[in-house]
Amino acid sequence: MRAGSTKRAAAALGISQAGRAELGISRLPLDPSLFEWAPLGSARNVCIFHPDHRFSKRTCIEAHDLAGETIVDIDPQFAAHQMNFNALRFAGVEPDILVEFDCNGHEAGYVSAGLGISITNEIIAREYAAFHLGIKPVEPSALYHYVAIWQKDRAFSSALNVSLEAIIVAFSKQPPARGC
């Protein structure tokens, strides 16, 4: 199991074992010996930026476009950081990181203040609608597969079935992952 999936599995298992949650939302890969899941959707990388940024005139952001940009990014311990910056370095671009944070959501405030741009995925970026940020696809992009998860062999009550169905419906109303 990869380091990122181990952390997600440990966090999700801790929640399930402690009884604080019956269902969760996570990304694959997960350990099938610990969890069962139902697919929710996929997401590709997007760049978020202040609406006045030069990227607002582009249809797609490519790695070379990020040269010289100040970047707000999630901590290097997260797989998303490694994927994003490996792609930049492969394209010959060394990232100029202004701020690193340890939890999704923090980048929206920094970006809306005009302190830099950030790369996240479409599902997370949808949560920032109130910030009125610019959002454009990024290439190269990772593809993230989101799932509803529960502890393996958990017996489902009718309330859990209704909850799972509601989560699946909510994700199904989102547009599919798209690239440039």
C-alpha cells in the first residue's frame, strides 16, 4: 500500500473504529481488507487563481505557464503535492512556493487575497465557489477517484443505505472530470 493510501486508511479506520462515523468519503487507493466502497466520481487537477490573474484568459494551464508564478500549496507530505510538483519539475519548472498548508481549504483564502495560485482537484475546487476564484484545467493532470467508504463487512441499516444513496446522488450531479 502507498504512503498516501496508508494515511487515508489509518484515518478512516480510526473514525470507523471509534464509532464517530458510519460512512466516509475518500480517494482510492484504499486497503480492500479494511474497507468497502462505492464509486462517487473522478476529478482532474485544476488551477485556482484570483479572478484578475492572467490565467483568466486561458482555457487550460500547462506546466510551463506556471514558471515564475507564486504558488500556494498543500504540504509536501501529501501525495497531491508530490504529483503536482513532479509534473512541474518534469517540464523544467521549479515551483516558487510562498505558502504551504496542511489541510485542504486554506489555499482559497490566500489565492483570493492575490498571494498566488494553487493547484487542487475539481471536487475540492467546487467547495470554493463563494470565493469567486478563477478555475482552469491543468495539464499534465492526475486523476483522482473518489469513493464512499465504510468498514469492511459492516451491516447496513436502512438509514445507512439512504445516506449512501444521498451521497451517490450528490456526486452524480457534478460534471465529469475534464482535461484541457
